[in-house]
Amino acid sequence: MLYVATASIQDVMEGAMTPQLGVTKGASGFEEGKIPVAEADLINSLTTNGIIGAESYVTVISGMKLGDTIRFAWTAEHALPMEVGTSTIEGRHYVGKNAAKFPQFVGQRLREVR
């Protein structure tokens, strides 16, 4: 169970932290579910259980025990507008798109251990 839980959470986070060039840096478009990177302040603003840094989730997940709570947050001022969009930009949905795949990731990991 611990493997399925930690690996599935890791899958979500790897998806959410998959970078793509920001439109301000010349990208002609974007793919929903990937985090836009222009100056790296958004991707580097991830905090996980109080640990700051883009790779903090790896450390926290690896030490997880069943029943633990993990909190993820992107603290850059433009994190929420990038996620959900505004009147002038479309949302990138780097969190929501990947979190929605969690049941699929759990199924994949269950098949691995069967």
C-alpha cells in the first residue's frame, strides 16, 4: 500500500512539475498540465510540508508513512492565475490536470504489484 500511495503521488507531482517554456520566452502555445517556466520563479516556489524548493516533494514523499498528510503549494504570486487562468490568459492547469490522474496512477501502480 505504501508503494502504491507514494508512487502515485510522485506520478502526480512529476506531471505537475514538468516544465514548458513560458509564452513570455517565445513559446507559441502551451500544453495543459505542464508548468510554465519563464524565469523559474513559479516552478521553484513549490513548498512541500514547509520544505521549499522544486525537488522538495521527492524528499517528503520518500519519507512518507501511511496515514501521513502531505501539503503542496506553489507560493509565487502568479501561481494561482497560471493554474486557473484570468480574463487575459488561459489556465495551464498544471495541478488540477495531474491531480485528476491520481486514480489512473493508483491503478497502474496496483497492476505493478499484482
